[in-house]
Amino acid sequence: MAIQEHSPLKLEPWNDLNGKVVMVTGASAGLGREFCLDLARAGCKIIAAARRTSRLQSLCDEINELDFSVLSSALASPISPTGAVESRRAVAVELDVCGNGKSIEESVRKAWDYFGFIDTLVNNAGFRECKQFN
Ligand SMILES: NC(=O)c1ccc[n+]([C@@H]2O[C@H](COP(=O)([O-])OP(=O)(O)OC[C@H]3O[C@@H](n4cnc5c(N)ncnc54)[C@H](OP(=O)(O)O)[C@@H]3O)[C@@H](O)[C@H]2O)c1
């Protein structure tokens, strides 16, 4: 397949993050955690994913306690996996990106069902080893 030169940019930038559903992997620490907090402050709904669920839960609690009254539009209140109206801004999903296909699929399905859709994925999971240079 030939790659067209100078093809017009198809993706439009998001000028308004309010209400966008963003799934962030590696959300329990480091950059992923900070991405979640910043995106939430910008009005996004957050699906925080990683292996350490207690850390994810405390992050979600922190986000759900933020004051969103300054944000204009009423964000949708979709249905959670339990059938309840989902009014939280952040939910935690256990996910091991190195797990098998079935376990990843289950985690993604659960994540999807919380808000009914996912607008984007920040696939940040990983680790950074600090080595000293001599
Ligand atoms: N920090 C930097 O300066 C820097 C520079 C270049 C690139 N990066 C990249 O940016 C990403 C984040 O770096 P960081 O410094 O924020 O790392 P970090 O503080 O070590 O955090 C790593 C995150 O990834 C999660 N994670 C690790 N293995 C996972 C797995 N198998 N499944 C799901 N989640 C997993 C961890 O959560 P759990 O342990 O709870 O699963 C944790 O939330 C990494 O991919 C790193 O390579 C960072």
C-alpha cells in the first residue's frame, strides 16, 4: 500500500477535555498517577489501571473528592457494571499488561463497562530503572 505524501491530518485536536473518558495504565504510581490527576482536573473521567489496586483506589478517592463545580457541563452518568448509575469521576481497574490475553480482555471489558465507552488510552504502564553511571 502506497503511503500518501502530504495527506491531510484526519485527527482533530481535543479543545475541550470535559467528559472525555481516559484509561491510564500504570496509574498506581509515578507519571501515570500524575496523568490521572491532571486529566481529572481538566474534566476527564478516569479509568485508573495497574496491578496494585489499593494504590489505585486511594488515587480514585482523591479524584472523586475534587471539587468539580467549576466545570460547566453536567457529565453523563452512565451505567456501571453493577447496573448502578455511575457518578464517580474515577474508577480503578486491576490490570496486568503482561498478563494473558483473557485476563487483559476481562480488565478492558470491565473498564469499558464503567462509563460505557473509552475515548482514549494512555498506555503508560512500565517501569524505569535508575542506574548509576560510573
Ligand atoms: N520517569 C521517567 O523519567 C521516564 C522516562 C522515560 C520513560 N518513562 C516511562 O514512563 C512510564 C512510567 O514511568 P514512571 O517513572 O512513572 O514509572 P513508575 O513510577 O515505576 O510507575 C510504573 C507504573 O507502571 C505500573 N506497571 C508496571 N508494570 C505493570 C504491569 N505489568 N501491568 C500494569 N501496570 C504495570 C505500576 O503499577 P503496578 O506496579 O501497581 O502494576 C506503576 O503504576 C514507564 O513506561 C517508563 O518506562 C519514564
